[in-house]
Amino acid sequence: MSVDLATVCRVAHLARIAVTDQEAERMTGELNAILGFVEQLGEVDVSGVEPMTSVTPMEMKKRVDAVTDGGKAEDVVANAPATDENFFLVPKVIE
């Protein structure tokens, strides 16, 4: 895949970036180099390679997957002007 000058100008327009013709020419070469590198990475055989979360082997920190009510109902409604049994009270609006 390669990028031409028209594509660079269109992407710059969509991103709302002001690009001169000289800058667009330079970006065309840079973007083609980046896409070429990405294509090279796609050719690498990574079957059997575990995904990594870091460059150093470590266990991901995970919280316990348990359903709770949060236990903070009083804290949530503490600053509300009107509450009833930990529910917000709002005035009725009839139009």
C-alpha cells in the first residue's frame, strides 16, 4: 500500500491540518516509509508468541470480578438537596 500526494492532502483536510505542498511532498515519503515498515511487521510469524503487557514479564493487576452495590449509597446522595431512602428527589415537571 502506498500513499500519494492527493491522499495526504485529503487526510490533512479531514484532520483540519494546514499543510503546504512542500510539507505534503515530505509527508508522502514519510507515510510510505511507515506503511512499508508496517507491511514488514505483518510478514513476521508470531504464532506461539504470547501477548505482552510490558517488556518485563509481570502479572496484570486485576480486581475481583464481583457484583456489589458499592456500599456508598449514603456518600452518593450526601450533597443532594433532597433525598428519600438514598434516592434523589426531584420536583415534578408537568407541561
